[in-house]
Amino acid sequence: MNLRSTTMMGLLCAAGVLAPLQAADVSVIPQPVQVAELSGAPFAVTAETKLTFSAEGAREAAELLAESLRTPTGLELVVGQADAAAAGAVHFELVKMDGLDPEAYQLVVENGGVVIKAGAAAGLINGVQTFRQLLPNEVFAQAKADGVEWSVPAVKIFDEPGYEWRGMMLDVSRYFLTKEYVMRYIDMMAAHKMNVLHWHLIDDCGWRLEIKKYPKLTEIGAWRGEGDQRHGGFYTHEDVREVVEYARKRNVTVVPEIEMPAHTLSALVAYPELGCFGKQFTMPTKHSISPEIYCVGKETTWKFLEDVMAEVAELFPAEYVHIGGDEAKYDRWNQCPDCQGRVKEEGLKNSHELQGWATDRLGEILKKHNKRIIGWAEVLDCGVASDTGIMAWNNPNHVKNGAANGHPVVSSLVRHTYFDTPESKLPGEKPGARWTPPVSLSDAYNWNPTPAGLTKEQEKNILGVNGCIWTDMFLHAPQLTDRPDEGTTRSEAYVDYLSLPRMSALAEVGWTPTDKRDYQDFLERMSSHYLRYQQAGYNFRLPVPSMQVRRMPDGALEVAGSSPIDGGAVHYTLDGSQPDANSPTLDGKVSAPKDAQVKAVTVAADGMTSLVYTFTDQVSKFAKYGTQIGEWKSGQVGDRKPKEVIFDATGLIDRNGTYVVTFLYTGGRQRLDIDGIEIVRNDVDSMGKDIHHGFTGGQAKNNEYTVKVDGYETGASFKVKALIYGDEGSDSNGVVLIRRKED
């Protein structure tokens, strides 16, 4: 959490701004720092309600609230300046809040009025988003909602963010998304108080930003395929300015990503001379990591980059420009006389250091425009300047090491923030990235962006969090893409689905203090938040029901469950058939025979139906692998190097024969790697070994180990010694089972 937060409440209380508050039953996401219900009457928004502001700096917040209320309420509320709050008004006031976060705000509903105070316009805008969530869910409707009483409870809220960077990356390079959808996505972010749109504009598959000095970047690089298969698009300068201004009014900063030196095939297709050997390429129709790369040994490439960044800097007011820097392949540089000449000229050791040099040179170019660079974690290993921002994605150690070395760091770790992955492995999940395990709603919520072991000063270098929506799946799954001739926008619905509800979880991670975050409480608040999604017209993933299935002592099953969405119901079957809205409703507890095949779905009030929950206990789930001899848990296995862990197989090795030991991952951030096993008798006598490398987690390969036991003795103990470790840490969980092969 931002260190300002530790003294925030003391400062507020000392200044008389806010008295200590108690928790209140108010459903706001992200969870505010402090909330208290007051004893007064609710405040109603009517045609007579005025929206007033104390100074010009507060006008835009009042206008934003008026705009957001206009459609659902049908009210054209008057916005005007006033020196003080009045009954029947929502008043926005800029006040002096020395030492407080610029995004902090106070919202008080009492005495027939509403007052939202902050030290900066950003705080007032955050207050607007909270005020909207205090109103009935229909406030998010895209058409006039009749018969709604637009009232908010008497309440006092103090709030401020834990981190200054609370972002979402939207990849429009692999698959182009319209300007209108980008602005709609900004609305989705702003409703969750997320404040950075990381706009992935450039990649191998598309150049999406108009650069007036190099028109072929978009004439050629923004399009791929031929005829009916041609797809693409780009944003003009006017489009970008419109998006940036739209975002600014909602307290969202737009950070462009302009890749360098790799992921730039779209530029090399348009201008082959930017590559090492000047070869002409074609635009790819499938996603892959191209070996083609900018030639940083040529000064003509640097002239191109200077020109591009000059236009980028003029279009985007953000402090940072993201320069990518990931997944660079050095084959071309290693063969290029110009690049190898640059290595020699600059006294570098290899192409790896050449990337560090090129990154720093680009940083100097951007400094002339009062910009800073941020790049994916690969740049950290290239020896870049300490003021280079780091976006850590594939290794948690990059967060800690970057912050410890003085780099500004944004945590965008795969296992928590890559929302292009599915949420589960349930049948029916929409296609998603499969190179890493699914990122569940719990994964998106239950983590701390600030790693342990940093000093207080080093913790200040953790800027915040960043979720990622990569769109390469559109290049591999035609069923996800739009059909313009049919007027469909399937791609937009898919991006919505990947984002929600995980964006809500990440928003709370970035905003709410760790000690005030509770996953079960979050799920309870989400039950009404899903209705806001529905009103807004967002396509979201409705979770399966929360089920409690117990096997009783006699083997029978006791089945209970609850709906994750307000107004929804749980429908179930016991015969293995697919449940739907016509299946029996689960009301309370029901008994089922021991061989029942329990399945259930969530059905929302509007008929929306979740994927199917299927009950499998340890007995039935792993029966084909044998009998469980143990389990491994987070922290008990090696951290990137083998550790011996012993499992007791006494009684299960009950005769001579061939035994198979299987390792099955069940959860955690890391997969389990296995280097081999040994079966020992009475702790000392080796019965045999199987030494080979296997793994389980996300995918499984070679995770079965076979040993022939010839020395069985009645009454002897038998242990399985295993060399196991997490591939990128020790957060891994699973079970170990043994079975005897039949002769």
C-alpha cells in the first residue's frame, strides 16, 4: 500500500476533516478505506436536485455526474457554481488536503444534501464513481429506467487509493477495436476507479497509430489478409485526442505502448529499411513472435524512432511511454554488421547489452519531450538506467529486484493479471491463452503487489498493478471475431467477458488496503455488482454457484448451494445430465445417493446461465491414479531447485510388483517440477529409482514414475522420496498417488 496511507487517517482526524468511522453495509467496489452509516434520512435525486461546485477545478466532476445520471434518470440536472453546500444539492468542493493523495476524497450524505470534498479534481471524480454505486443499480442503465427511486443512504465515506497506478492493458494491435469501444472500456475502468489505460498500439500483427511523417505505417502496417479476410484499422491523431480527452475527464491516463526493438514486424513490412537486412516481409495473419527486429546499428532507424516519438509525445500527455522491450530475439543483430559495429563502438559485450543501450538511448529521446519510459521486465536484465520503469510479468522476482534497485515498478504478474487466460478449466469456457494456468477470480484478488523483504523506501517504488487483455486469440479462433455484414461485435463481447469480473477484483487490489481486503466480503458485494454489469450492457462471466457438497458417514451426499448474483437461483441435477433453468431449484439442503452425479448452474433473474459446476471429491476425482499417499503444499517444495520431500506408502506397497507414483497439481501460482523418485524400505533400503524430469500444473508431462519392488517384507515401512520444486517459486499444491500395475 502507498505509504501515505499509514498516516492518512491521523492527518484527517487531526485536521478535523473526518472522525473515526465504523464499517457500514454499503456495497461499493473497490471497498472504500472507511465507511459509516449515519442516522439521517436518505438523499433523493429529483428534478429539483442541483449539482454545484465551489471552484472551476471542480466543475468537470459535477458535469460528469450530470452526464452519468442523464440517461438512466431522464433528468437534466442543473450544474452551477456555489460558495457552499445547500439542502437538496450535490456539492463538489476543492479543499486543502496537504499530505494526502491527490485521488483521496470524502463523501458525506446528511441533512438533505451531499458534499464531496477532495484536494484535487481526481479525488472529486473518484467521489462521483462512489456516489453512482450508492444509487440503485439502474443508474448504470443505457436507457431511461422507470419506476426507480433515485436515493442514496445517509453515509460518510473517506477513501483514497493504495497505489497510484491501477491499470488495464488493452491490446488493439493483434485485433483492432473501434475508438467507440475503447471509450466504452474506459467507462468500465473508471467505474472501478482504475486510472491507467495501457494502450497496446504496436505489435507484429498491426500498427494502429497514425504517424503523419510515415504514412505507410498505417497504409500497410495496419492491415493484414486479402479480400474478405482483410482486417485492420488504425486511430488518427483526431481519434487519439478524443480518446485521451475522454479518459482525462474520467481520471484515466492513457499510456501508449510503442514497441521497441521487437514485436515491430508491422513497421518493417511498411519500411523494410528499418530492419537489419532490408528484406521485404508481409503482414502476418497468425500471432507468433517474429525474429525480425529494428536495426539499432543504423542511424536512419534512430531518425525514424525520434520522429515517431515526437508525434507520440505530442498526442499523449502521460508521464510514461511504454516501449515494450520484451521477447527480443537477437539472431538478426548477431548477424548484422551495423549492429555488431554498434556493439564494438559502444564497448558492449553482446546483443543483450545492445538492447540495454538502445533502451537507454530511447529513454534520452523521450526525456527531451519530458517523458519517461516503462518497459516489460526483460529490459531490467539488460542493464538499463535506474529511472526506467519496469512492468513485471513473468517472474515475481522482477518486482522485488526492480524496486530494490530504484526502478519504478508496475506489477502485471501472469498468475494474477493476465485476463486473456480462461478463469477455469471447466467445459464451455471461452477460448483463451493456454500457455499458463487459468487465472481465477480468486487469483486476481488474493495477492499483494508489494513483495515482502523491501525497505519502506523501496516499497515506494511499487507504482501499482496492471491487468492485461491480449487479443491474439482472435487470430486463432474465428468464432470470436466480428461479422460486420451481420452487424455483430463479438470481439467486444469477448473482451468484456475476459475482463469481468476479474477487473473488479484487480481494482480492489490496487485501491483497498491489504488489511481491509477480504475475499468472501468481496464476493458478497459482487452479488449486487453483477447487476450493475447487466444494466451497463457488459458481457461478463457469471460464476458457477457456490456449492457445499458433503459425503456423509454412510456415503450419501448432502448438497447445498447459493447464487453468486442477487436475484439468481441455483438449479441442479443428480443424474449427470446438464442442468438448466428448467431443472429443480436448490433451496436449502437436499440429500442424494452416494453414486449421485451432482451438477449445478447459476441462473440469473434475466435467464443468463453460468457454466456447469460438477461435484468430484478426492475419492472419485483421482480414483484412476490409485490411492493418495500425501500432498504437497505451498512453501513445502523447493523454490526453483529440487528439495527432497518424503511420502509414506506403508500399507499401500503390500507385495512385490511394479508401482506407479503420480503427481497431480491442484492449485497455486507455480507448477510442480519433479526430477525423480526413490522407494525405500525401512528408511534405508532402496527398492529402486525412476529419475526423469516431469511436471504438473497448467499442463502435465511425464508426471508418472514407475519402480519395480522385489524386496517386499511383511511389517516393513515403505517411503517415496521425491525431488520436487516449483518452477518459479514454491507456491504449488497437489496430491501424490500410488497404484500397483496389474500383472
